[in-house]
Amino acid sequence: IAVDYSSGRIYVVDTLKSSINVFDSNGFLFSFGIKGDRNATNNHPTYITLDKSGNIYLVDSLNFRIQVFSSAGKFISAFGKIGAVPGSFSLPKGVALDSDRNIYVTDSLLVNVQIFNQSGKLLLFLGESGKGAGEFWLPSGLAIDEENQIFVADSFNSRVEVFKIIKQ
């Protein structure tokens, strides 16, 4: 679920139907997306977030990519591919944006958080498998607050790891 407080819209991912349902305080507005592997189609999407303009960033899990849509559901762009190295995805889960609109994606099987620019270019990745600080075991959800603190749900370690973006 993602909420656009400026428009009052609520976006809900329907993983089984591979679509996004849009609501406001009066109820259902519309849905978009169908199952497929081309741009603007989805294959079991999971997590979702919004940028300050209301654009939607969707984790298209089984297509191993991130898709970006307008608030009206119009396809804007996509990036990602299946793989086992940073810059690709094995099991993408959470998605969030920092104040510079960099895109953060948790990958449960790669056991990391990958950071991309708006063009989908890998900038950095963090984390590795383990139980110590900065290590994960099946990271999933992800959030970034207004102070650029990164919160990562570390599923099997039963904790939330917190990181801070340091700007020079």
C-alpha cells in the first residue's frame, strides 16, 4: 500500500491479479496493469512507493524489474533484469526513494539493498548475508524517512536495520 497525501489517493498492489487498485476516501477509483512480461504489464508485483510528484514505483517481482507509472497508471519507464550480481535482481522486494530520488530496492536472495539513479543505473549496494550489523538474512520491506534514514526489514534476523545517508 502507498498513500499520496496530496491527492488523497491510496494505491494497493494486487499480487495475484498483477494489477494496482486505486482508491480515495470515497472508495474505488480505477485499476491498471495486467499480467505479462512487456512494459506496462506485471508478473506478481509486490511492493510499491510514490515520489513527491505522485509517480508510482512498482516492484514487478517475477519480471525482476522496477516499473514507474504516472499517478494515472500510465507507463513511464522500467529497469532491471534477472541475475545474481548487483545491478540485477533475484528476488526484489521493498522499494523506496531518498530525497534525491535515488531508488532503493531490497533483494531477498542477493541479500542486499541496491541503489539506482532515475535512469536505472546501479550506484551502490549495501549489505551481505549474515547476522551482524549491516548484514541481512532475507531483507524485505524498506522505507526512507524525511531525514534520509533507511529502514530495512531483515526478515529472518527478526529486526530492522537502520542506515543513514551521508551527503558530502
